[in-house]
Amino acid sequence: MRKIVGVLLIVLMGFLSLSAQDLGVHQQSTTYEWPSDQKVLEKLDQWQDLKFGMIIHWGLYAVPGIIESWALCSEDWINRPDSMRYCEYKKWYWGLSKDFNPVKFNPEQWADAADGAGMKYLVFTTKHHDGFNLFDTQQTDFKVTNGPFSKHPKANVAKYVFEAFRAKDFMIGAYYSKPDWHSQDFWWDKYSTPNRNVNYDIRKFPERWDRFKTFAYNQIQELMTDYGAVDILWLDGGWVRPRETVNEEVLSWGAPIPDWDQKIDLPKIADMARQQQPGLLIVDRTVHGPYENYQTPERSIPSKQLDYPWESCITLGNNWGFVPNEKLKSPTKVVHDLVEIVAKGGSLLLGVGPRPDGTLDAEVVERLQTIGEWLQANGDAIYGTRTAEYYQDGEVFFTKGKDKETYAVARLAEGEPVPAAIRWSGNLPAKGSSLVLLATGEKVKWKMDGDQVLVSVPKSFRKSHAEYPALAFSIQPK
């Protein structure tokens, strides 16, 4: 029966994943508040140097290869097999904890792939909305260390993921879902579960909500105290928020909003977390204020340059987690997105999902490696840079190094040969300046053509590179 249902879900969840892009995402916030803690500001500046990270979604949903936790939710954009009653579906889904046995779990492979891609920081799902924990929490038995994988030497998954990425000198981010659909103090079986929110009126049952707040506090305390140095606490589930923060912007997203407050006392959590991890960046997604240390537009790039910290979180495929036969974005598309994001002042957090056996798909690794090859040659125009006042001229984007050196990065059409020349206006080199092609380190010829600079691309480079994602140039004054 379970195998049959799994096949049905693989087919049907293709439709769900497309719908999720419209209704299951966190839109971009419009308000930003700079932190006042000096250690947080210092960490934020360090994070802004990194520019490129990996977010890993992994959990029960990898077993049948379906979209994360969302099919547990009963909002009108969700699809499930018509042959299953909802209560049967929930029993089946949560029962996948007896099948989650990633015997080839290889966090070192993940870290190697991320490092090879030129990534510099990690965000790992310690718990998604379904409530299944990928760390050895003491607050519930619904966890990876209480199932078929429990005897494995690396059963405490988050511990070993963090260790593998720390060994590559990555900043470490712990993704934690504020909602928990498995918890009886969030989705109480006494009532139905019509949407993503807590399913009882917490004004009538304050003691139950207090238990849930204690549960969340204790879990985050475990992550902050038992898993080594953590740089980022990345809190998902922005609908779990103080009622007073629900404004027209939040209502415009279309998610259902209950009449009662859903705050989990984040100031108390933040105080505890930063006592354990000084300078910790807290990313309470879409909840404006002191605990959204950087913004996280999802599956999108802002239309203009922003002068505060942000990252676009975008999937390599169509889904966050593993889905069989996933169509992946090309390395060129990822490089193009990265260039635009960095020029606009942000970072790119690229999403991948390991297979149910605990390994990354070979095609994913290959594409990451190709991205890394471009960054290895052109990273000076990306890492450690800040925005240029004039940041874009068509397909040419500009960044500035901290020593004020200007970089021009020209995105090239995918599938087309490298052109003989690149031209742009704005950020024009002064007379006597040198232009260096970062990919080779050689100075290139340039001249003014009216109000534009015309830069020659060496014939030797064009012959040896039939295609190339983007050409990066350093503008070096005399």
C-alpha cells in the first residue's frame, strides 16, 4: 500500500510543486531595521562578504520524493491523492519516519560539493513544518535518532552536517520551523487542521500555547548549546508571528491569518540564543523588526538595488527537497542570478535536496562544480564586494571591492559564443586605466566609443571557451 501511494504522490506532487511557488513562499519584506548589537553587526558584515550559500532541505518528504511538508496542509492550493482520506494521509506521511533510513548519509560529500561550487555558508533544515527533527532533540520522540537510522554512528544528523561544513570553513546556519504540525500543542487532534496555522484558539487554551512556546524555546536552546558554533538561526514559518505585525503587506500574500496572536516570545529566545552564540544572526523571515537581521525574498530577485542585507533563496531545481527526475537550472542561469543579486546588494542561497539514501544526486554535484569553476576564476568580482552606485547597464552589472576597485560583469547569452567585444556605459574607466579579464588575469584592449567603453575579448579566450556564463573585468586606475 505504501509503495502504491508513493507512486501516486510522485505524479501528483508535480502539480503541487508548481502551485507552491505562488502560495507557499515567503515574499520579500519591505521594511528593514538595522541591529543595534555591535557583535551582530560585525557578523552581518562578515556574512555579507560571503555572497553564496547552500540551503539543504531534507526529511521524510525525501522518501517518496515529494514537496517538503506542504501536503499535510489543507489549504486550497494543495493536491493529494483523491483515493485517500486526509486522516489516512497524515498517518501515512508521519509513518514515513519508519522508512527514513539514509544508510549512505554522507555530509562530507555535501560539504565537498558546496565548497566546489564556491559556496561559503550553509543553512540546514533541522526541522521542517512537519515536525520531524534531524537532530537529537530531547523534547519529542519524533526524530531521526528514534527510528531505523538510530543505530548509525552519524544518526544525530545535524551534528555531522554542521561538522562537515565547518571543516570547510563555512558559516553555519540552523533552519528551524516555528510551526510544528506534528505537535499536539500546535495541531491539536481535538480539532481539524484546515490550514497552516495553530488549529485552536490560543486565547481559550493559553496553557497549551505556553507549552508550545516552551517546546520551541527548549529546541532552539538545544541547537544553540549542543551543536558547536552556529552563525545563523534561520526561522521559517513567518505566519507564526505577533498579531500586531500583520499588516497590509502580510495580508497581500494570501495566507490565512487567524484572529489570535501566534507569537512564541522571540525576544526571550533571542536573548538565550545570543548568550550561547554571541553575534548570532537571527532571520525571523518576513517579521519586520530587530530579529529579521537580513531579508529573504524567496524564488525571486528584487527589482532594484537595496541598501540593507538580504539574500534570495532560490532552488537549483523546482523543489526545495529531493524529487526524482527534477529539471535543474543550468550553471549559466545560476551564475547569472548570482551576478545580478550581488550587484543589487544581496547574497544567493541556493537550495538542493539530498536523496533519501543521504547522498546528493550526481547531476547536482556536476552542476555545482561547473558553477564553482566560474567562481574560482571570477570570484574577485563577487566575494567581499559591495554595491556600486551605478550597478547595471543592460546585461552588464557592477560591484565594488572594499578597496573601491570596480568590477564589471557582463552576462553572456546561454548557448551563444563568447562575443568579440563588450560595451557598457557608466563606471567608465579613466584615461590610462587598465582593464583586466579576471578569467585569465590578462590586460585587455579598450577604447571609448561615444559615451560607452568598448572592451575587446582576446581571440585566444574566445577560441578556448565556446560558451561562458559571464565575463568579469577589473577596472584598475593608472
